[in-house]
Amino acid sequence: MAKISINLSDGTVKQEEKKDIIVGIDLGTTNSLVAYMEAGNAVAVSGQDGKNTLVPSVVHFSEGDTVLVGDAAKAFLLKQPQNTIYSVKRLMGKSYQDIAKAGQYLGYEIIDEDTESLVKIRVRDKFYSPVELSAKILAELKNRIENTLDQPISKAVITVPAYFNDAQRQATRDAGKLAGLDVLRIVNEPTAASLAYGIGLSQDESKTIAVYDLGGGTFDISVLQIQGGIFEVLSTNGDTLLGGDDFDRAIIDYWLEEYNIEKNILTDNKELGQSFRIAAEEAKKTLSTQDQYTGTAGGQTVNLNKAQFESLVKPLIDKTLVSCKNALSDAQLTVDKIDSVIMVGGSTRVPAVKKAVSAYFQQEVNDKLNPDEVVALGAAIQADILAGNNKDLLLIDITPLSLGIETMGGLMDTIIPRNTKVPAKAGRQYTTSVDGQKNLQVSVYQGERDLVADNRKLGEFILRGIPPMPAGIPKIDIQFILDADGILTVKASELRSGVEQSIQVKSAYGISEEDMARMLLDSIQNAEADMKVRALLEARNEANNIILSADKFLQQNATILNEEETTRTIELTNALREAVKGEDKDRINLAMEELNKYTTPLAHRAMDVNIGEAIKGKKL
Ligand code: AMP
């Protein structure tokens, strides 16, 4: 196990780690920001105006595919919603099925498929993954700090919500890589917020804390236990559709009623709607420090006082307290066991929020730091610890290169990411791709590239004796167990039948620090090319599955479809077959979308007919 430090611009291995600046990044749903350590203090970096540290997490594609990020992109949200992507964090590592379940509404186009493949966002005739879009935001932040410090920056710590799963964390790492950043650590947002308040910085500290995070569109509460410098998330709770925007909406609704304005007028007249939204947010912010607000919205004078505002938002604040109660009960704790409460997110500036949270937890809350910046500041502190600048904190051993297995099309599926603390254990479930498949080859690789061919093979084995089942039914669990000496045990088992097989390999064997540095440098330099190949292979895999389903569908429903429907389905399937042979992933995606659009209503009809038949045949 080792800790390496390389200069990504020229590939040299650095002996002296101290001079490295590793930045902390808060990649948020609404806003993102970057921070670093300067003379022992964490500082958030502002833009050219020297004031605003927040970069709106919005990406706009203008005609000719010029990309704008941040405030410049936000200006297009109303005018060109279909080319302006916001809230991309909600889509990170998510499949179409996940999104359908969440029933979310977004202003831009997401292809409507009910599959397990990862979502893509369509902008004109191009398709983007959430990873690519997040990478654009990260690249903007990288640019911002490079301009401020006047030096290249290549290493970062990025924060994610505590509830992010493995796929969402991996997607965040990939976005960093694509933006030219070596992501040394993915840190939980509540952990970063605690570090910003200096909690958990000393080894002998033992504390239980609650982090209350109320932003513009989301609410999270996390309960953490800190012991010996280790942060453990005991529970998380919250509401992904509750935040300051709802406060604004409550104010607008109140005004509409107060001034006898038709609600529909605001939806029909976007400019009027926008002017009310701006006034409502201004009123809310004003009432954080004053008792009375007077302004104008759409030519109408609007008023609101603090007491009125507080009664409007009380139900929303109460909802967050229910989540706090649930989080405590999941952690099997009572309020008196919480040592500190930390406030995160712009909406915690509302005095009524602070008062309610403080009353609920029966203590003063930590609110001295800027609630918009606190997560990024904590990430910068974590980055500084990793850079070795905080001598009091011991550095834990980490795995220097990612470990994973080969999946369809020669892609690397990382199971234990690089820089994970060891010992470590991680696993994932897979299935078969062919009907009746009895054996499954498990090939274990080490490295950062997207194609296994570019990585280092550690070993392979075959899981034999899977009972014959249709493709997609077997549940094959692969577990990676990495001990403190770098010995990796890989276990594969088919969960339905219990067949099992495993190997042991030495992950650190025969690889020098220079080789590691080169592999890492290659991965960052080739990130864009790798991602293009990955996107093409993934589109092909997905298309092949869809072609198989379409063929099956035609066979099974020959009597339900009329001639025109059958011919058109065959035509569209053949067009997709043709597209799969080519190298253009956007063409494959477009062909898939067309086939899906055409066959979805047919599939619904076929399902209704089949259910009808089944009910008819059933004796009651
Ligand atoms: P965040 O997502 O953490 O950036 O939070 C943004 C939310 O905080 C938005 O809903 C803002 O309107 C809200 N916010 C920002 N400043 C204030 C303030 N002074 N008082 C009340 N709410 C605020």
C-alpha cells in the first residue's frame, strides 16, 4: 500500500507532497463551489466579481454546441429550458427505472425508457450522460481556482450526500476524472460540514452529531458518530423535493390569494411568473434580517411581514422535524444524545428554521459559518489532511489503484475504487446475458482506464455449475475483500443455487510507484477518449438488448399487432441493427429512442389484451 503523488501535467512523481494544493469541491444540486486552504484557513473561491463563491449547477448548450456553465447558463433556464440542464446531481448514477420511480419532473428531455440502463439527457440530436454534464461544472470550478491561484490544479476531494450509493459515488469520481481531476477521496457532505466546524479533527474525540441541511430544493438530515477520527453515518433521512423553493412558492400562493390574482396567469405568462418568484425570494431573504417586506411583482405592490411568513412556512419546517425524528429513531438515539447540531444550506438562514431546529434538539445550533460554503470548506480541510499538511492526523493506508472486473464488451467495472481505505470490502450483483448460461468467467483487473485491455490483469476464474435459467434471472454476487497487506480475495456466488468459487491475488505485487503514476496519468489524459468508447459500447449493449426484446415481442404478439404496426416495428428494429454496426453512439441512441417511442403504446396494448385473456381464462 502506498500513497503516491504525481504531477498530472508532466507525469513526474513528486517526492514532496506538501506543496500540492488539493482542493475541496461541493458539487451541489443547485450550486457548486470550490475551496482550498490558505495559511491554515479554508477559503471558498469567488468568481471574477470577487464576491460570489457559488456557481449555479447549470449547463447550457447554445447553437453550435458552445457550452456555458454557471450564471451564464442560468440566464437561459426560462428562455431555452430544453437546452439548459439543471439539477443533474439528481440523475447521477441513476437508471431510467430509478427516475421513473421517483416521478420527477425536469424541464429538459430524458429518454423515456423503463430499463436498468443509466439515464442520458437529450439536447438537440446529441445525448449526454449526467457524468459528462457534471464534468462540465467541475471543469468550470477547476478553471476558477486555477485562475485565482495562477497554477494548475489536478487533485480534488469531492463531496456527495451521505445516502449516495456506490453507483452515484462512482459516477461522481468519473465526472472528476473527465474534468481532468484526480479525485483523491469522495467525502460525505455531513462529514465535511463537521470538519469545517472543527469537529472530528482530534483523534481522541468521541461525539454524536446531527447535520441539518436545507438547501433550495432538497432537505437532508444525517446523524453521525465520530470516534478516533472515523466518521460513521448512523442514519440519514430527508425529502428530495423540499427546500427554500417551496418557501418561495408558499409566499407566491399567499400573494395570489391576497391580491385576487388567477393562479393560471402565472403559468401562462412566464415573465409574470418569474417576477413573482424573484419578489418572493427577495421577501424571504429580507425577512431573515427584517420584520417587514414591501416590493413589486408584475406591477403589483406586494407586502409580507415576518409573522405572516413564519406561519406560511411552519408546515414545511414541521415536515423537516418529522424527518429529524425518524433519523434519530433509525439511529436508535434520543435527542439528548446529540452533542452538536450543524446547519448547512442557504435556507437555514431563515430564523424560524434555526429556532425550530434548536428547540427540537434542545440546544444552540452551529451556524457561524456561511451555510452555503460550509461543505466545500470542510472538503478543503479533508483535502489538506490528505496532502499531509496536518501532522497530528494519522494517514490511513489506502489502495493506490482501482480494482474491478471485466463486464460486457471489455469494460472495466470498478468494485473497489482507488484511494479507498484498507482493509476494504465491496461487492456487486451481476446476471447472465444468454439463456441457459452455465458458466461465468470472472476476470479481475487493476487500473483506472475504462477498458480492461488498458488495465493490468490480476487473475481470472470460472464460476461453473450455474443451473440453466433464462438470461437475466441468475443473481451472481461478486465480493472483493482487500486486506491490510493488499491481498485481494474475489468470491463469486450464484445466490439462487449457492454455487461458489473464489481466488486470491496480490494486488500490489510487482508494480512500482512509477508504474502507478504512469497508469494514473494515462487514465486522466485519456479520460475523454475512454468515456467515448465506454458510451459507444454501452449504447451497443443496450441496443442489442432492445433488439432482442423487440424480436421476442413481435413473435409473441403476432395476433395483436396489425400489418402496418408489424412492418413499422421491423423497419425500426432493422434501422437500430444498422446503427449498432456503426461507431456513432448518438445515432444508436436516436434509433433506440424511435423504436421505443413507437413500440411503447403497442406494448401497453398487448399487455392489456394479455391480462384480459388471463382474467377471462380464470375460474372464479
Ligand atoms: P443552497 O441550495 O444551499 O444554495 O440554498 C439555496 C436556498 O437558500 C435558496 O432557496 C435561497 O433562496 C435560500 N437562501 C439564500 N439566502 C437566504 C437568506 N438570507 N434567507 C433565507 N433564505 C435564503
